[in-house]
Amino acid sequence: MSIQNAKDGYPTYQADSLPNVSDAVSSILQSVKVQVVTKKLVSGRITETTKCYQTKATKQPFTEQQLQLKPEGQRGWRWFTIHTLSNLNLQLDDIVVLWTTKYRVMGKYDYSEYGYYEYHVVEDYIDE
């Protein structure tokens, strides 16, 4: 018995498959350009490089309940959930520029079997 990938098939009522939610997810996403800023230590200096990606994404602010679950010092931060297609695979602590705002990736949830990733990000106020 094999498990069917949700993004590759249509929903069935069998217990060994996942529902196909790719169409629903992609219907709420919009085309965006994402800049991923990477930092490297070269000869004792930090250098930044930016790489651009074209993908689809959506952003929503954290709910009051989600904010209350954060440690007290983080509740005042501007938290967002970003959903992107699975062609953009960010890592924790990556800095991304999306919709002209700089964000830092604080959490990553892999739903690539459905064709997308979910990221919890916070506005990045560090200006170097």
C-alpha cells in the first residue's frame, strides 16, 4: 500500500491518501518577487548577497491568540504568517524582502506534500 501525494492526485475517500488542496492554496496566493538576503563571513567581514525569486505568496497577521502564545518580550513584535509555493524553500533566520518590507524567518512548516510552505516571520528591524 502506498500513500498518494496530495498535490499529484485528486481526493479520494480512501484512508491511505491525502486530499488535493493545491488549487485552494494557489487561489489565495498572488505573484510576488522575493529577495532573499544571505550573509557570509569573508575575511573577518560580513558580506550580504541578495538573490531574487519569483513565486506566489500571501501574508496574514498573527491573531491575538497566536500572539498570546509568544513569550512576553515577543508579543509586541509585528508577526505574520506567509504562505508560499514550494519553489521557495527558506530556512530559519533567513532575511527576506517581500512587498518592500524586510522580514526574518522565525518558523517554518513544511507542507510541500500540498505544494506550499508556511513561514512565521517577524519584521526585521535590524539595520546594519
